[in-house]
Amino acid sequence: AASGRPGPVLKGHMGEIASVGWSSDGRSIYSASRDRSVRLWDASQVRDGPVRQGHDSYVRQVAWSANGQFLVSASSDKTLRIWDALRGMPGMVLAGHTDWVRSAAWSPDGLQIASGSHDRTVRVWSLAPGSAAMSGVATARLVLNGHMGAVMAVAWSPSGRYIVSASSDTTLRLWRAADGRSCGTLENNSRVSTVAWSPEGDFIASGSVDNKVCIWRRSYGNSPSTPTSDGNGSANDGLEDLRQFTLHMVLQGHKGPVTSVAWSPDGSQLVSASEDSTLIVWDAATGGLACRFSDHQKPVRSVAWSPSGRHLASASGDNTVRIWEA
């Protein structure tokens, strides 16, 4: 496999960086760190930007809403915070988790947030248009119980109708976002630390502490990955049970626990990050190892594709964010 070319290194955080992502226009990179801050970076000029501070502990994840207006951060202080992405003004505090909040994800329409916590719950928060910028404390619309261990990661289906959660209890669970109904469980052989839904919705990727990446494929009755019609001529996203997903491929190449997975914007590739300090880009169709990146000095905690699919950003325990040509 080819060795990936290292690009710019972003320095400024004073502690391990747990999360990294791109703005929807690809102009900015955001990161969250053990130093309790969220930082924005100018991706084109590789320049440090505004620092958001407000959490009382390690910031575990940060995510940008699809419309580019808001950030949400999840912290070991048991809260989530919403920020005005451009002006940096703090907005709503989302309170209710009783232990570290490990993960947060915006719904595709930007009006809901799902979060996962060491308290073993997934929570769903609804935000009325414009309310994210308001100060105050909000409580969750739904509290989803079922996991027997910490919820390490959450992701929304592309339609916004379902949420998948990954847990240290070795399972993935699917939930219906409207009412929180459990739609089934996928059993993994090891603690699951990360999960991502493919752009078209037919695949789920997960990473676990046994150094493996799993790709789960959705089956539509007679043939895999062939959408059925709901009678109106449109594809039916009516998942009723996670058992519609079956293990499709197991990708092996890391020498340490897998900490983060992300699909390329076109779904043709998957990237994984690991405690072995490397990133691997995989061909999603064949499972082949396409490229390996290995310039970080400590475990890589998070990885994200740029919206164009031409670059990757990775965050590490070496206190840096690195940009790579994909």
C-alpha cells in the first residue's frame, strides 16, 4: 500500500486532541481537546483561529451543524454546549447526562443532536430554529436506555430517521429518532469505540478495541443493497430492525485499537484511526488497504474527510492536528 504524504501540522492545543472535523464549506477545521477548549483553524492558510472555552473538563467531541452556523461540544463535565460557529458566542447548555459525554452528532437537518455517555444512555435533544443561539439550559427530548456499557459514539442515518450507537458493551444499537424505539442490536466481538453511517445509508462502519474495522451491509429482502419502493416511487428508509444489517467485511491492518472511522463523501473509501498512531484508507468495495499515514507520534483519536474528499484531518494525543492529501 502507498504511504500517505504528510501535510501541514496545526499546533496550539495544550493537551491531547480527541476530535477533529471540517466545516461544510471546507474552509475551516475544528478540534476539541483535553485542554478544555474547542479551536477553529483556517484550513487554507493553516492558521490558528478562535478558541472556545467554557467546559470544566476534557472536551471529547465537537461537531459542526450542516448549515455551518453552530458547533456542539461534548465533555467529561457531563454537558454539551452549543456555540455560534462564526462569532464564537456560547449558546445553549444541554444538561442531563450523569457521567462523561463521549459523543455528539447533529441530525442532517440541524434541528436535533444525539449524544452518548458513560452513563450508558443515548439522549436526543431537539432545537427549535434559532434556539441554539439562546442562552439557558435544555433537557433531552428522549433518553434511550439499553446499552450495558458506556456509549462511545453515535451517528445519524442520512435520512435523519435513525440513530446508531456504539458501546463498550460490544454492541451496536439502532434507534428510531422520532420516538426512541429500539430497532435491534448488532453483536460485535469486542468493545466498539466508533461508528459511521455511509453517505447513501446502506453501510455502517464500526471500529473496536480488537484492532478491527467492521463494515455492516443492509439487506433489502431478496438482494443486498437494492432499495425497495414505499409505493410513492421513492426508496424506503423504513428500517424496522437492525438485523437488516449483516457483517459484510472485517478490515485488518491496525496494530492497536481503532478509535475513529469516517466515510469519504462519495462513499467509495473509508478511513480509520488507531491507537497505533496511524491512519489507514480502505477501498470500501474491496476492503483493500489503499494508503497508510504514520506521522503522528502518539495515538490518533479522530479523523475526518474534507467535504471535497481531497484531504483528511486527523487529531492525536501528540497535541496536533495534521492535514493530509487523501
